[in-house]
Amino acid sequence: MKKVALAVLVMGLAAGIGAGQAFAQEKKVEFSLNAGAMTTLGEDISFAGVLLTLTPQVDIHVAKGFMISPEAMFLTDIEFSGVVALPGVMFNYLGKGFFAGAGVVFPVSITDGFGTGSLLPKLNLGYRGGHVNLTAYLITDTAAMFSINLVGASIGYRF
């Protein structure tokens, strides 16, 4: 429970600081809804199955070319047998038509009781055009860095 409280506090502070700076500098705040798929990559379990994802995200532009993006990724298998949430926050560099960033997510099982994991690093790279986001990402574990990963792609619409 302490981990959950700490993660919520960190995400809230990051979002609050980002929102405060964004409004003080009259920067834009955008909301997007992303849908995609992910799978495992590494060791003996590569491409073991497909997970479906749905991710609401807020992009808070804190400076020219940089944004903080709190998100809440929800994932399930193809049979919809359970749901895991990955709330997190990303710090992204925004170029002309692309973005790249890094951050952390916090796994929370919300199906068979309430369970949590440890903070997981996340890397992303994507394309931004018009109102569309195309994103590729990697989520790994700090204990077995880059040996067991979740990799995925999503398409989203920015409002």
C-alpha cells in the first residue's frame, strides 16, 4: 500500500508541477486516447501472447519541445480474462512530427483482488501528425534489465 501511495503522490506532483508551468507559460494541454497491442520479448517467452491496451493520456507542454505525459494504460488478454493497469508518467522530447521519451509505470492488478508490483522503466518513440499519435514502446524490469520486456505499439487520437 505504501508503494501505491508513493506512486500516486509522485504522479500527482509531476502532473501538478507540469500543469502549473504549462498554464503559467500559456502552453497547450492535450488529451489523447490510444489503443494498441503488446507482447513479451526476451529469453524463452518471446511472443508468447498478445495483450490489448487502452491508454488515456494527458500531454502537458512544459517548455518548447518538452512535455510531461501522465497516462493510465489498461491491458487485458484476447479472452478479456483479467485487467492490469499501468499508471505512469513519461517525459517526452517533441520534435517536428515525432516524439521520444522515458518514464516509469506502476503495475496494478485490478481483477482478482488488488495487487501491485514495482516501478518499471518505459521507453517510447512515436509519430505525431494532425490529431494522430503512432507510438512504439518498451517496458522492462529493473531486476532483469532488457532480458524480459513488454513491447507494444498503439495508435491514438489527440483531442
